[in-house]
Amino acid sequence: MAESIVTFFLEKLTDLLSQEAFLLSRVEEQVKLLSNELEWMRLFLKDADAKRRYDPRIKLWVSQIRDVTYDAEDVIDRFMFEMNRQQQGSLKCLKFLKLRFVHKLKSRIREINIKIEKIMANKSRYGVETLPAASSSNEVVPHKEKRAPIVEVNVVGIQEDAKSVKQNLLNGEMRRAVGVHQYTIRELLLGVAVCVRILSEKERSKMNESELGNRLRDYLTTKKYLIVMDDMWRNEAWDRLGLYFPDSVNGSRVLITSRNKEIGFYADPQAIPHELSFLTEEESWELFLKKIFLAGSANAVCPRELEELGKKIVANCGGLPLAIVVLGGLLSRKEKTPLSWQKVLDSLTWHLNQGPDSCLGVLALSYNDMPYYLKSCFLYCGLFPEDSEIWTEKLIRLWVAEGFIQRRGEEIAEDIAEDHLQELVHRSMIQVADKSFDGRVMSCRMHDLLRDLAISEAKDTKFFEGYESIDSTSPVSVRRLTIHQGKKTNSKHLHTSRSLRSFICFSVCFQKNILRSLHRRVKLLTVLDLEGMTINTIPEGIGELIHLKYLCLKRTRIKRLPSSIGRLTNLQTLDFRSTSIEIIPSTIWKLHHLRYLHGHGLVSSQSVIDKCRNGPLSVDHLTNLQSLGLRAGSWCCGEGLGKLTELRELTVAWTEIAQTKNQGFSESVKKLTALQSLCLCPTVERVNMPHLMPFSDHTYLYHLNLRGRLERFPDEIEFYPPNLISLELQCWNIEQDPMVTLGKLPNLRFLILFHCSSMVKKMVCTSGGFQQLETLQLWNFKELKELIVEEGAMPDLKDLVIDTCPKMKRLSHGLLQRKNLQHLKLYDLSPKLRDELSRKKFTAVDYGV
């Protein structure tokens, strides 16, 4: 980990020297000396990082390098902070203050260089000199022309376990039986209530735990149900949840998974918990081969010269699936040669000899084998709460803001970060939770044991500290602080380090003055994530945090952004979705480093003082934007939007006012040929969509979401992007069958159609249409009576949802018999059609409520 810290700081130092050459000219000699010394240290750190946990001398030496690097970063960042603050003050004093600060900086860096000399001397003096210098040839972030697809490994060795659990669920007594999370009871109850569709949107936000539970119990009393709860740890959880799962003596079942067998006995003393068995030698070998050679296939074959080594490696995993897939992920990145595999076996044997836990030994080996640029990314995932689903979009933006993503030619940072994510998936260090329409990882999660490893390593290396409550006193040296499940707190409980760089909270209730206290004590923040916090205001002083790159205010109660936000010149991400912010200060147009800007609100009219060298500030100054989502206004109706040629995602909330002043919008969108996703949605119903030109030049536009009243339905194929994969349409004024046109789109895989008052009565998908379609969803077709899918149409359909089509009387029988169909949900259809489907016994259908 120290290797990563040093490497990232060196890159930061190089950038700073080029950007602030004039400001740092007086200390350039000392800064270059610092850089050279750290470069030498970095060469020895890769091997030292792996061995420090077992050798106290190496551990001390590595920790000293890490701390001195942190000290250097703090010194330089504080200098930049002070210089920026003074520039906001009197110009008369600026020259004197600048000389004073530069002299102080020079003195501090000299002290650090002396400290580094002593650390290097201690390496020889105390016998650490045996560490070899690692070759730097493989430490460059590898260039990839094309991302490798995410590979899913087949499940191995649980067929009998699955059969046994199935029998326990289906057979036995009629009484409600229970067979054996980090959790919040309300969220679990809400999750079940949402699944069975008994709550409105308004009720979801207002009901407390007791009200939710009572509503759910009343509903379930008349139903035969199966509820599955994963990873329960405490008896108290069942005490509170079990109250709301009624026993109506109708064969209902509750399935609990846990690593604590006593939970099963406690929840249902009459049930015998089913214990999963370890994989056999044959099953272990099968899983190992599928991970390395031919994932997803039953015909994976190991070269003869590697078979003996491979079986020795697998034997060390003790039949544990996690250990096998993680080790397989490691080997999948290695050369398929005896020498390479022998090195892994030797290293594995060494790790296992350091302690009795074979699984942790394998995990430690896999972590230490990772290149430095992956280690920080992996550890960062441990910041998130246990069992949480981590949204890739957010994770990647955090990695970029933290400085974990190094340059790689002309590629943008987000693409490199996505490669890192996929490499972690291939190594089985993180798991895919969900995928997007185009096959990318939409969300991920960590296995409990890997998260434990990340937390342990993070604490040992001072990478981050995590707390269940903000009431805990954090150590003075912490650089990243994450707080989970905290109760209401105030500033006197917040003991944060002056060197704190990241402050990330999950489900914490803040007192009003907590942010004011934070920005006064902590000046070097890079990441401030307050998503979901019960805060109402952001202090004007936040503009002092010049190092801030990531600011998330999503789902807070904030009503306004201070104009000082325009001083956050390094800000890359600003997210204030689902807040009460209606007016956004036009000073945001000064933030030319912004890469992600999303929120609900209207940018205020241009201020007289908001000027720059090239004239009034506007959206066209944000040339680094990758993703933009705002309410429509003057910013999107002129020529400025068309200058954001790097823009990949554009979401515009169209207003009634904007629909009369949309000159130039369509022309601007036509110029945004790098777009991958475009979403135009109304702020209120019945708003007319802006006129749109054909998307024939948008070869990268894969996702299109259009909602509102169109001038007419776009029935020419030439209108749609040539490589469109996902299409969502909600158009109230369509009268003709849209399937005639949409079925001809060659790459369409995901189609959602919303029509609240459409007059369409019949849809016909002709033979040969929708050749790539995998998902079809039809919502709110009030007049639709028939959906005809001819033979040869939609051959790859996997998911079908038909919701609120109360007059639907006919579905093509062959549609429900498709061999690829995996998920089928039918809600609110005509009683006649529902009875017909029930008679035909389509048992896999979810008929809703």
C-alpha cells in the first residue's frame, strides 16, 4: 500500500510543478530532491509491502516511508491552501505573505528530505537492506485497446445442497417454518413491501418501522409467501422482523442464511439448519479450471504440464469456493507456464506458513499480487457498509477524485477506472451485483471476508478508518473517515484530523452546525460525501476548501448552494440530485474542472461580476464535462452546449418555459457526437419535447430516453442512432403501432414503452423483427388489447414485463414458451387473460397483486 501512496503523490507532485511553476520556483530544487528520493524508495516497496505483516523491521520501515510521504503532501497542500486564501485578501500584503510562505515551505521540505535520508540509512543499519528493488517494468498501468467482457463463473458443487434446501421449503408441516445482515429493520420491511407492491411513493417515505410492519403483516396474513433474508447475524434482528411475518398455517416459509448456526435454532427451534459442505477435490478442480481457462463452459481443460502444479495450488484452498475463485482470478492474469505457476505456489505456501487460516492466506496472496494501482481501488471498496450494493458510477467518480487513476495515453480517467473495476472483477476481488443495458457493471459488492481483509489492511496502513458512530473519537492521523449508522450527533463529537482528505457518511443524522465545524477544522478535504444526511444548509465558508474534488449532497434537505461554490476550482463532481435546491448560482460555470454535474434546479441569470477573459461565463467553459444533468434553461438553448464535445451523458429536465425557448438545442445536440446516453424528461406531464434532428451521426449513442409529447412519433429508422442498444419512450400522443418501426433497429436489446393515454389497441411484432431484443417492458397502455409476436420475432427475449394494461385480452401463446425467457411479470391485465394464463399453469409467471 505504501507503494501506491508514494506513486500517487509523485504524480501529484509532477502535476503541481508544471501547473504552479512560477509559484514554486523558489523551492524547485528541494522539491526535485524530494521527488528523486521517493522514486528510489518506491522501487523497494512492492516486495516490502507483502512482507511487512510478518517482519516488524520491514513494517516499521514501510510505515515511516508512508508517513513521511503523507507529511510531504500535507506541507505542499497547506501551502497551496494558504496562498489561495491570501489571494482573496489584500493585494498590498500579498507579496510579503508570499515570500513568508515560500520560505516556510522551503524549510519544511528540507526537513522532510533530511528525514528521508535517515529512513534510507536505517534500512542498511538495521538489516532491511536484503530487500530487492522491484522491477518497474510491470508497474505502468497497462494500455488496453478494448475492455475484456465480464465473465461469469458457473456455480459448482452445490447441486445436492440446493436440492435439500428446496425440499425443506416445499415439504413438511403447514406451519410457517424458518430455515437457516448488517441491516436496518425499516429498510428490510420496506424492501419486502415494495416487492409486493402495497405502498405508494408517498407512503414509502412517511411510514415508520411499526407502520410498515403492520401493513406488511396484514397483507401477508392472507397469502402463502416465501421470504429470503441473507446473512443475518443477530437474534435481535429476528425478534423484530418475525413479528411481521404471520403464521397462517398455509405452508409459508422464511429462509435465513447466516454464518452463525445459532440464529437458525433461535428463529425456529423445530427446524434443523442446513449446513453447506465444502467442495470435493473434483468440484474444486472443476471450479478452478472454469475460472482460469474457460469460464462459463463445462469443457475447461488444463494443459498437461500445468496439471500437477494446479492441483497442488487448489489443495491449499481447502474446498472453499471463495479461495478457489480468488486464486483462479490471480492465475488468470499470469502466464500459463510452469515457471509462473510455480512462483504462485511458492508464494502461496509462504503465506500459509505465516498463519493457520488457509482462506485468509489465499486472500492475502491475491491482494499482495495486485499492481499498486489496483490496491487502492480495492481497499476503497471497504469504506462502504457491509453487504451494501456499491454503484459503479459513484465508485469510479470517487476513485478519480482520490487520485487513484493514473494517466494512460489519451484515454479519459473514467475509462481507465472502469478497466480497473473489471480487473478486480476478473480477479474475483469484488463481485458483480447488477449489469447495465450494455453489459457493463452497474453495481458491485464485496464478499464479507474480502471486506474484512480490506478493512484490516486499511487500518494497518492508515488508508481509512471506519466507525459505526460518529461519536467515536477518530485518530489524529486519519486521512479518510467513513461513518456508518450513526445517531444524531454534534460537532463536539467530531475529532477529525487536520490532515483529513475524505469524509464519507452513511445514514448519519447531523446537527445543523456540523458542516461549519468541519470546514473550520479541516482545510485539505478532497472528498465530502453527505448523501442522505439530514442537513439543511451549506455554509458560505465551503468555498475555502480549494482542494475539494468531490462534493455529494444528494438526498439532503439543502435548499440553496452558496455562491462561494464557484471558488472550488478543483471540483470534479457536484451531485445535488433529490434536494430542494431550485436556484443554482451561475458561479458554477467557473468550475472548469467539473466532470460530473447533476442536480434538480435552474441556473440563476448571469451575474455582472461573473466574467472571464473571453466574456460572460456560461456552460461552454465546462469543457471537461463527461456527464451533465440539469433543468432546462438558457444554458442549453444557445450555442454553448454544442461546445461540450467530450460530453458522454446528457440529462435535461424539460420545463414548460423551455418548450417555448428551445432555439439552438437540437443544433447543439447534433454536435455532441461523443454522447453515449441522452435523456430528455418533463418536469410536469404533457410538456412538449423539443424538436430533435436525426441521430445518424451519433455512432456512440447507445441509450436514448425520450419522455413527453412529441410533434409526431419518429417512424423513420434514420432518426435513431445506428448503434442504439437501449430505448425508453414515454409519448402520450402516439396513435400508431410503434413496433413496426422499432422492430427494425438492428442492435436494440432493451426496450421500455410508457404510454399513459395512448390510443394504440394492437401491437404486432413481425417475423424477423427485434433480432437482438432481450428485455421488453410495456407500461400503462390503457387501450391495448393485443400483443402479437409472430414466429421468428424476438428470438433472444429474456425479460418481459407487462404492467397496467387493463384491456389486454390476448398474448401470443408462443411468446410465453420462449426457451430463453427467464423473467416474466404480468400486472393489472384483464381478468379474462389472467384466467386463461392460470389455466395453462404458467407457474413461473409473477402475476403481481
